[in-house]
Amino acid sequence: MSGDRLLLEDVRFYGHHGVSKAEQAVGVWFSVDAELAVDLAPAAVSDDLASAVDYGAVARRIVEIGTQGRVNLIGAPGRA
């Protein structure tokens, strides 16, 4: 792998995570920044969309993980 990095910033979702009753009942907005370690060479060489990272799929997965269930701590096991 070449050490390339892609940044996906400010992926937002509304969740009911946290310790306080208000966070659990009312919910809060979350913003996630993700850094992906990927090899961009195949996409750069081929100019083929199928070889590129689908930012939309990554963002959808972040939202899916963030809106499933409820946890006190976002860093709880099983959240990634």
C-alpha cells in the first residue's frame, strides 16, 4: 500500500447516545471526521470509477453505525 490518505469530514447524523437522560431521550447531532488509509494508485492509473473509493458508501456506513442502537460512550466496543 502506498500510504495514501483520504479525509471525509463532517459526516453528520442525529443519535441518542450519551450518559445524560436528555441525550438519550432528545438526542444530539454528531459530526464525524474519517481518515482512510487507501492505495489510490489503481484508480489514478486506470481512471476507472470502480477502482476508486465511494465516498457516499463510506458516509452511509458512518451514519448507519452512528444511528444503530444507543450507547453511553461512542468509543464503546462494537461501534466500528
